[in-house]
Amino acid sequence: MGKQQKHSVSMEEISISQFKATCLAILARVKRTNKPILVLRKGEPIAQVLPPPPPIKQQPWLGSLAGTGEIIGDILDPVSPSEEWDVFRA
């Protein structure tokens, strides 16, 4: 498709007319191979087609706070003494 470029590290080069004729196939190839392509007009670089960045994985919200809490007392004892409860006053 193109000759090896001398401008940067072994990037494939393609003419603008060839890019225009096969644009969708070239974009698919860049995504599949993860290798950029330099587009040339009359031997001069005019554009660089880069692969997309890797997708950002969303963390599930369920369990996202696991391990972030701290127990600082007895979790079985009531917060206030039973004498303060309204249910025992009746």
C-alpha cells in the first residue's frame, strides 16, 4: 500500500487519493492492527490516522466501597442505653 516512511519510526504511508478511495477499509485496518498510517499529498504528510484509545472500563457500583469502612466499636451493642428508649417507658 505504501512505502516505509522516513519521517518517523516505520509508519505506513498512503497517498491522499488512495486514502480517499479506501477510507473505510483503512480505518478498519488501523483499528484492527493498532498501527497508525500517515496520509501524504504530493509526498508531504498532511494527516495521521491513529488507532482509538482503549475503552475505559466502568467499575460496577455494587461493592465499590468494599474495604473502605472501619469498625471502631462493638457493632452488636445498641447505640444508646435501653433506659433512653421510648418503647420501655410505657
